[in-house]
Amino acid sequence: DTEVTQTPKHLVMGMTNKKSLKCEQHMGHRAMYWYKQKAKKPPELMFVYSYEKLSINESVPSRFSPECPNSSLLNLHLHALQPEDSALYLCASSQVERGRVGYTFGSGTRLTVV
Amino acid sequence: DAKTTQPNSMESNEEEPVHLPCNHSTISGTDYIHWYRQLPSQGPEYVIHGLTSNVNNRMASLAIAEDRKSSTLILHRATLRDAAVYYCIGGTSYGKLTFGQGTILTVHP
């Protein structure tokens, strides 16, 4: 299995809702990442997990809460989002080799906040 | 993180080679150079990466300048399926990829 699977593929949520994005990989990768991508812009890093521990938080607002319950799963909990948070949310994974190996990305969750 | 500079767009004809340039003049000596591409409505796809030597794989070749301040991604025979945004990432400090603006590649039949 050489894929990163993200669910759901599409999500519409209100500003008062709580929802979660899920990411799963079975490649034995011990580093996992969340990226946010606005239309016609490059992906922007949000969080990095290494060996199930949060190692990088790129000053992301607290309404985004990541969680890594085990080495195969990565969640992103969403609460009280704003319309400007609408974007494509991408998950990626890699071996923990500080850039010596390629990263595998999922197809993303397209989030719309209304 | 190393800043990368790429042309905003490039065009090619099908079955011709394509050379996509990238400048990464601030890259450190231990950071790898990565290339990814992204098709519409999909996540980025790994293409190739390298440190100092030129690299080849089934998708492309990566030519790295001797001073490592620039690199070129080479698609040997472009197909319509190669039309995508190509991102050069010069440096992955602390294990993170920081994307630049990328090059939009258009392939004409």
C-alpha cells in the first residue's frame, strides 16, 4: 500500500460546527504532515508530526487542532472556523529522514466553511 | 528555508523534451532538492529529489548545478498527462517541505 488516504473528500461546515479530517497511511512512515492550500496558491505547511509527537506548528490558530493517535493515523479537528478557512487540506507522510526521502501526499479534503 | 525561484509558466509540445529550471541560491549544503507536481484537484505528486549528483528515475531526470544554486527538471518526452504545476523545493530544514510558487506547464498536442 503506497497511498495516503484522506476522508472525507469534501466537507461543508458551518462556523459553529465541530468536524474532523482524517488521514491514514500504511507505509510505515513515522512523519506526517498537514498542509493547507488556497485556490491557485502553493500548499502551506500547518503541522508536522514525528514519531506521533507534534514537532512543528506553523503558528496555526487554535481552531485547528491536530492529533496523531497512532503511527498510521493523523486527524485534524476543526472548531469555530471562519469562511476564510475554506481550502484544500492536504495530508502527507514520509520516513523521518529530514528530506532525504520523498513525501507522499493524499488527494486532500476540500473544505467549505459557510 | 531556501527560497526558490521558478518561471510562472512554460509551454511544450507533446513528445518533446521539457527543461524546467529552478534557482535556489540560499540552499544549505545538506538540504535536498525536491520536485513535485500537482494536477488539478489532486494532491502533489513526488517526482524526484537529489543532493549533489544528477538523478534519474522513470518519471524524469534532475540535473543539479555544481554549486547547487540551481537545478533543472527534465521530462524527456512530454505527454498531455504531464500538464501540471511543478514545484521545486530547495531545502527541507527540520523535515518540512516549503513550497514555492511553482511553474504551470502546458503541453500542446
